[in-house]
Amino acid sequence: MLPPNTTPRLICLGHATLDRSYVIGRFPPMPRKVKALHAFANGGGMASSAAVAAARLGARTSLWGRVGDDADGLAIRQSLESEGVATNGLRRIAGAVSATSAVLIDAEGERLLAHHDGENLSVDPDFLPLGEVTGADAVLADLRWQEGALAMFAAARAAGVPTVLDADVSDLPDLLPLLRLTDYAVFSEGGLAEFADGPALEALARVRVAGVRHAGVTLGSAGYLWLDAAGQPCRQPAIPVQPVDTNGAGDAFHGAFSWAIAGGLGDAQAVRLAVATAALKCLHPGARAGLPRLPELQAFLGGLQPATAMEPAGP
């Protein structure tokens, strides 16, 4: 099922990087020189890749964030604009160093990533065009820029616009201020473990105490687990594929999920579309090359067996 509105307005805020990726045969058992079989550079970052994922599916998408006035910052902006993502809320800061990542990808599609969050990127959110939030159908933020996320989520809550939080691992001492403004909290497995110890369902229950209506966690090949608005556990199995590169799969999930929610779908249908989008992304190298357009996603979903449908989650 597709969203009633396949061209919703979505604003994404947070991480924007330039990824430099290297494909190798296998990870060595200890530090040493290895030969790269293939090398390429592409745009990356959680919120920015989610924005591209949503744009390819049809959303009218903006990316709000910060880059330096260096060559990498220009490349980041150009990569977003080439995908139809608006960058009027992406500030280029004089004297700052843009965020970059080095990504090693092995023959099994697994990746090792070292990221640098940039330098001298002002945390002041005063430049953000917050008045545009009232015209959005949903907003998404990651945890790389808390001050900006808090400002956008506060504006969205005041306007009744749904908020989606990409809750990956972070160095934030307290996530509760953001969670109190969040409608849909979508954690990575590491991010959830960082927030609360114990089994996933118990940790998600603690997330819901903050007031979120949907608390979920991406589990890679184990699919997606969440508590719905009534607190009931649900699970969407992963879609088996032979991955070429798993880098950016979580961003693909967040972008497609936010697109579906912004377009008017319920949680279960949005999750299924997000899982399928993440699976398709893994079939290509790079954070964005495999992000599907809507016809490709429709064709992929049409060929799936009913076994990939939502199922109740056990304890």
C-alpha cells in the first residue's frame, strides 16, 4: 500500500557529510595495508541521505544543517541539489571544516566507517527557517545537532506536525528533551542499548514513557521491532537480499518511513515500505546509489511473498 499522498512535504535536519568509500576483498585480522578494488566519493550523513531517500520516492524534501565553506561543503550541497533536495536551510559556515567519513566495504557488503563530524560548525540554530515547519507534513532529525533538532521539533509540536527521530548512537548526555518532542522514535540497535540496558522490548517501553507514540528499533537482518500507540509489540521481518553494501541502510529506512508517515500511512504500512527501501539500498555500493525511486519500490513489493507481512512480536 502506498501513502495517500506520495508527494508530501518533508524537512530533514542534521548530519550532512562527504563519504569516501573503498571496496576491499575482506577485513584483515589486524592492522595492515590492503588493496582497494574500487574507490568512490558520494554524499552521506544520516539526515541528508534520508532526505535523498524520501526525495527519490516523491517527497518535496529539504535538508537543514551545517557545512564548512570548504570544497567538501560545496560537494555536499551539490550532491543534495542534484537529487532535488532543497538546501535553503543548509548553512555554509566560514572557516569551518565539513563532516567527512571514510568507509571500508568488504565482499560480503559489511562496512567499517570512521566519521569526522567537522570542526567549528556553529551549534546556533537561529538561521533556521522555522516558519516553513507549518507547511510540512512531517519533520525528521538525527542526533548530530541537538540544538537544531530541539528548535525544529519544538516548532513542529506547536504546529501539530509529526516528528520522527533518528536515534542512532551519540554522545548526548540526555536524550529525554528530544524524546519529549518526538512522535516516532526510530532507534538503531546500538542507539537503543545506549539509551537503556536490557531486552529490546523493555528498552522500548522506557522510550514510550517519554511520551512518544511509536518506539522502534532497526535490527538489521532481524527486521524491525516496535511498540505501537497502544504499547503493543509488533515485528516486521527483514527482506532477505544478498547485500553489496549495508552502509546507509538505516538512513534509507528513516527516509522511507518519514515519507510514508508524512504521506498519511499508518505505522505498519510505513514500516513495510521502509524495510523494503532499506533492502533495495543494500544491493548497490554507497550510501545513496541504491536508493529506489517509487516505480522500483512498487515492483519490488509486488514480487514479495506474504511472509514478509507484519507479525506480532513475542516477549
